[in-house]
Amino acid sequence: ATFEGLRTAVNDASKLESSMTQLGQAVKNQGGDWDKLSASVRAFADTQERTTIFSNVQVIQSLNKLVETGMSVSDSMTVVRVAEDAAAATGKSLIDVTNALMEAEHGRTRVLAELGLGTRQSIHDGMSFDSILQTIEQHMGGAAETATTTYAGALTALGASWEHFMQDIGTPLLPLLASIAHGFEGIVERSEERRVGKEC
């Protein structure tokens, strides 16, 4: 049981680290200073995890999608908050709603109606992106926080809190495990060299 717990902790920490690394690369590709931004991004994701039904990894993955399209980190945080409310209100995944909002930013709003984020009359092609976000928030604002008060939402939030706890346990173990893996790699290479040498 202890080994399984450690494995889960390392896996959760690895997912978080991988998501942060991807987002960091997207920020650097824009010419941004990830060293300056990473702490505030992590704080934002952790806050969203505490106050909504979405994990910090889900939040960071959605931020990454938006930043990869060229959106600033600050603007991406605003859009993710709207996406969280829309996802909680409709039961759609956060990443699906984020993808739909990316489409809408480029003038393609049909997918928003398909996800139940509005009607073709309330959200339509030709609207500014800010107007689309405002329309969604008028109808769904606060849904991500409210969802934590339902039984299902409370269970989801508890699961995210547990995942966060496991990340905290697993994060210090990642460098140690990488070092051990690197050591084993060297042992395997030397064994292979000896085996090949004996065969010659």
C-alpha cells in the first residue's frame, strides 16, 4: 500500500511538472519570462483548485492551450475562469470548453452553441471575443464555485485536493527517482558493453 501511494504521488507530481513545463515553453515561445511568471501561474492554478471543481493540472493544461495560440498569460487566466464556469454549468470538460473558446476567438462560435454555452442568437459569428465572454458569464458566472457545494462537486473537489496532496509528496521525489533511473541507465550500458566485449 505504501509503494502504491508513493507511485501515485510521483505520478501526480510528474503530471503537474509536465504541464508546467509545457506552459513554460509556450510562454518562452512568446518571449515571456517564465521564471517570473511560473510562481503566479502555480498560485492561480492552486487557487482555482481550492475554489472550483477543477484540478490545478486541468487549469494549467487549459492555460497552456490558450497561451500556445498567442494569448498572454493574464488574458488566458481570465478566459480560463470563464471556461471553468461554463464547464461547471454544462457538465462539459474544461479542456473542451477551452478549445471551443479558442474557436470563438477566431470567429467560429458554432461549437459554443453545440456545447450548450449559448444559443445561436445569444452567441453568434461576428461578436467580439470580449462580448462572447461577457455573455457566457452573464448566464453562467459563478457556476464553478457553486458546483463545489453540490455532493458531486464536493467529491470532485475532494479528489482534486487529494491529488494536490499527493503532488506535494511526490514533487521532492522526482529528482531522486530521475537520479536513480540515470544510475540504472549507466549500469545497463556498462553491462551491455561487457557482454559485447566478451562476444568479440
